[in-house]
Amino acid sequence: MPEIYKELGQKIKKYRKSKNLTTAEFATLLNISAGHLSNIENGTYDIFRLELLFKIANELNISLEELLQFECIDVKNILLNSDIKSISTNPSPSDLAYINKWLNALAITYLSTIDNFKTNKDAIESITNHLIDELHLIKKIG
């Protein structure tokens, strides 16, 4: 399992315990089984619906952004596996950290925004296409 699942599970478990909730109590609030929650907290569950993540954040009284606040995107790996060559010519660790910070902020904000539209595929597609168009425009201007 990728490290991100373990990080997310540990974070959920930490917040659950800070609320003095048992696994069974929290699972009941989320309307999932205790085994399912245990798998999430142990990082052995790799399918997350935004609806469930939003519900977890809501029950823990934290924002989805706070729940997902960790370095889930690794720019270095993206650059190694892409056609983007101009910034991949040996960027410094501080440059990579800076880009990573903002790329993760963008990803988290995107997920939080589309969560408001639940499974409205047209709205999600429209938001995504608009964001991509804006980024292409910025690229042309730059």
C-alpha cells in the first residue's frame, strides 16, 4: 500500500482518539463497519470516496483540507515520469519543496471544492475543464 494511505489512516486515528471515540463508536457515526474503519486507520484500504472523507472530517470537526494536509503529491516523481523538462533540470530540494507545497494545496482545494458537488459529474467536469483552461492561459502568458 502506498505511504499516503498509512499517513491518512494515522491522521484519522489520531483525531478520533483526541475525540475520545472508540473505533466502534466512530464507525457507527460514519455508517461503516468497525472493520472498515480499522482498515482505513491501518492504511490497508485504498478506496476513498470523497463523501466518506468529507463525513470523516465533519465528524472529527476538522476541514477536509486539514484532514488531507500532507505531501500527497511528489513533484520529483511527476517530473521524472513526464514530458515536463524545463523545471526538471535538477531543481534544488528547496525548489521542489516549494512546488510540492503549492501543488498539494491546489490538489486539496480542488478535492474540497468538487466535494461540494457530490457526484454531479457535469459540475465536476466543468470545474476541472475551467481550471485546466485557466492554467493553459497562464502558461501562454508566461
